[in-house]
Amino acid sequence: MKFVQYYDPGKGTGVGVVEGNTVIDLTENNPDVETVNDLLQVASAVRMSIADLTDRMLDGDDELTEYPYDLLDKEPDGGVMHLIMPIIAPEVWGFGVTYKRSASIRDVDSARTIYDQIYESDRPEAFFKATPSRCSGPNGPICIRSDSTLTATEAEFGYVVGDDGEIIGYTLCNDVSAWDLERENPLYLNQSKTYFGCCAFGPTLITPDELTDPYDVEITCEIIRGETSVFNESANTSQLAKRFDQLNDYLFRDNPIPTGTLVTTGTGIMIPNELSMMEGDIIKISADGIGMLSNPVQQL
């Protein structure tokens, strides 16, 4: 099953189920479910998956409101209906150097060997990424720090964890990073990674029963500058060096992780330095079944 969250200026936040190019409104007939987080809470209480619970909610309900997906897929504006983040993730955590290409390219750039060491180690690179106020959903802005001149998009596959750390859904993520700060000194990683507008994710949250193989997802990143596509490359999650249960093992170790937390799994698409983000760029990250996450770039 594929979920979105949306904002309706007349009603507030709502949850929709995507079927083809149609969004079926789940909230109108279930007013206690205004967010996917609400759905998770109810599903946990009745010991069901969110997909099974949603099937039960929709079963036999003939009076369902539907919206064209394109109607909601627009720039956030308080006066119109639009998509928002597919879940209100209380925390976002990230992992890095999970693809060999990422490790090797960073080594060349930094003239250090720390990235290869991380890639070959059992312990992954983990970092705290964001809170909801630092994140954007579909079509919302991603940002360049005011003290950075080399900020890059990092197109990533993400998963959302439930009560016991189980994966309850998958999405796409833009782990925006100020590479110049990180390269100046690895201890600046937190400033490279965490600031206003440092993360975008969506457009949908797809449940595990809907995704045939999370280790065979082709992710494409495109950069639009002006009217021109200046970059378009793909990577597949089959190239990941670590499985998600390995990442979770370290993430949850002595570290309480709230239900609904988003985990980003690293990037296999390395942007050339000369194509670091500029104000006005449009970054598009897409994958079959999940959709396209599109975000404009804003200079802070």
C-alpha cells in the first residue's frame, strides 16, 4: 500500500492512499486518523500492520472522496491542497559510506582513508540528521547553508521504523550536505548535515508488502538548472554494502528511537563538485513505485 499526507486549507492534515493516479481520502471517514502517525498508533493498538488496518477501513466504504494525484502534487501554499511529508518523522537519522562508489570518490576528494575504513568496518557511519522543522516534503525547499559554497544533493533510499524497530515503510530522501564543511574537518559533519532545509523526503510511504525487493530499487537523481537538465544518474540499492537490519542494530544500540523515525541509507549517486546546488535549481529524485520527490533549492 502507498500512503501520502496532504494539507487541505479547509480541513487541515489528511492521509491518502495512492492507487494509480488517484489519491483515496482515508481521513474523511476516519477523522481520528489525520496523519500516518495516527494510523501507526491505531495499528499498534490492534496489533495490525498499517496496510491491513487501512484495508479494513476501506472495506465496504462506498462513499470515498478521491483526488487526482496531480491536484495535490504542487508547491506548498496555505491556500491550496498540497502534498506534505508522507509521515511526521519525529527524528531523521542517516547512514553514510554505504555504497563503494561513495567511499572511493570521497577518498579521492579528501586525500584521506577514513571513508574506506568506514566502508570496510562492521560499524557504519551514523549521524543524527533532522527533526520535522528542518525537513521538507514534496515540492518544498531544500537549502544551502549561508556559510557553505559547496552543498550537494544526496539522493537516498529511506525506511521508517515502527514500535519494535521493524520497517513499516520505504520512501525517498534528499540528504542535503555541505561538503565543503565536512571536507575541511570531519568533526564538522554535524554542521554539514543538520540545519534548516537540510532534508526532504517523500512523496509517498510504501509498505513492505507493496515493494517486491528493497535491495533492488533503481534511484535516479536529476538536476534541473534553468530550463536544462544538467545531471541525470542512477544507482541501485543492490549496491548497498550493509543490510538494513545491520544498520538498525547499531542505530538502536543503547539509543531509544521513536516510532515513525526515518532512516536514510546513504547515496550511490555522487554529484560532481561543479554541479553543487545553486539557488533556483530543481532536484528530482525518483524510483518506480515510490514516485518523484521534487524540491527547489533556496540559498539561506
